[in-house]
Amino acid sequence: MVRRATVVVLAGLLAAYSHAPSAQQAIGLSPGESASGLASQPDRRYRFVCAAVAVPAKNVWGTGEYADDSAICSAAIHAGLLQLGQAGLVTIVIGQGASSFRGSEQNGVISSEYSNDDASYRFDTSADPGQISWTTTALRIPRGFTDPVAVICPAGGPTKGIVWGTNPYISDSSICLAGVHAGLITPADGGPLTVTHSDEPRNFPGEPKNGIESRGWSGSDDSFTISAGSADGTTPAQSGGRRIKTDGFKGAGETIPPQRRIITTEGWTGQGAVP
């Protein structure tokens, strides 16, 4: 109870550092949640991990552009980004609203017509990270989901705070504070991070670092690790490494002396000289 009470107090203290009237509470998203509390900042990007949806929500309005109180995960199925029964990563961009929203039936989800809503969102399939707040946690990410999630912490964060663990961190820790604790970003500048969820049971030793207090905890199976991120959402290559990209394929490896190379993946072959 002491730890949970501290979380509540910490969230209240950190709320002053969130410039959005309604900040993103967590990366994980339950099936019925909408964007109605997030629509105050047009063009703001939010990235979520949707829980698997077994039965589509009835509160979906629009096609392509969705009214802000539409259930995000069901709208993602309607848009063809997820399938029924599939957890997955989605990114929404807050829109200006519309005078009308067209209803349709797609991918097993029925969306309804709606008129004159001054807030909306659309889905973005680029790898660009979403901006979170300094109070956003890694809670509610579905069990078994381990894909990396690219996020950006805004500048002007708190210089002190509390997390639980030392990379990995318990999932109700602030992601941005964990990034500061791990030495990957600073409160003044913020910056990109990569979040990877884990549901492996373990103990979490605490160790204060970089002005952030870390407290130990044991026996949790809901945690995340933090690593360096990039502004375009890709995982930065290690020093001395090289990154190779083709449509639908990414690879990384250690640098070796220049020589002619042939790279083959299933269904694709590329050939060329290394500069």
C-alpha cells in the first residue's frame, strides 16, 4: 500500500510538468478506450499498444477520420491495421474534427455516421514515435507483447522523481523518468526512447542515478526495459555497425573491411559494392 500511495502522490506532482490538459496515462490501451481525453492538441501523435479485441466496440464513428470518442482499438481493426483477436501497436494523430463522419462496415467492424464533431483522429502507419508525457507509464501492455515501442519525452521534465527497478523497471514507473535514470535522456531536453515490455517474473533492485530515486521491488511479472531511441522511430545502430534496409526488411551487423557483398533474403537478392 505504501508503494501504491506513493505512485498517486508522484502522479500528482508530475502532472504540473505535462503541458497537455489530459496527458496520456499509459502506453497500453484497453479495448474500449477512445481519444476523447487527448484531443486538445491537433497534430499531436500518440502511440499505443492495443489489447486484443474479441468483440468490436459499438462506439466507432467515421471512416479514415474518426470522431475522437471512437474506440481506438476497434477503429484500428476497421481501418485494417489490426485483426480481431490481435494485440498490436497503433499510432493516432489528433485532427481538427469534421462537419460529418461517414459510416461504413470494414473488416468485421461497423462504424456509424456522425456529424459536426470538433475533435477527431486518424491513424498513421509511419515509424515516427509518439510523444508521451512525463507521467506516462508502461502499464496495460498485453502479456506476450514484446515489440519495441518508440516514444519521445518532451523537454522540460522534472529533475527529481521515483521509479522502481534499474532497467528493467516495473511497468507503473514513469517511462521518461526511467530514461533519465538510465542516462539516456535529460529532463531539460527530453528525447527519444525505445520501450520493450516483459512479463517475465523477476526482482527489481533499486539504485539512485542521475537525480532519480529508484526503489527496489520483488516478484513482479509486469516490467519494461529502456534503450536509446531515435527521432525516426528506428533503433540506433551500435557504434561501428551498419544498417541495411529493404522494403519490409531491416538488418544490422558489425562493420568489416569493405568488400563486394551479396545479400539474400527469402524472395529477394541484392548485390553491390560497399562504399
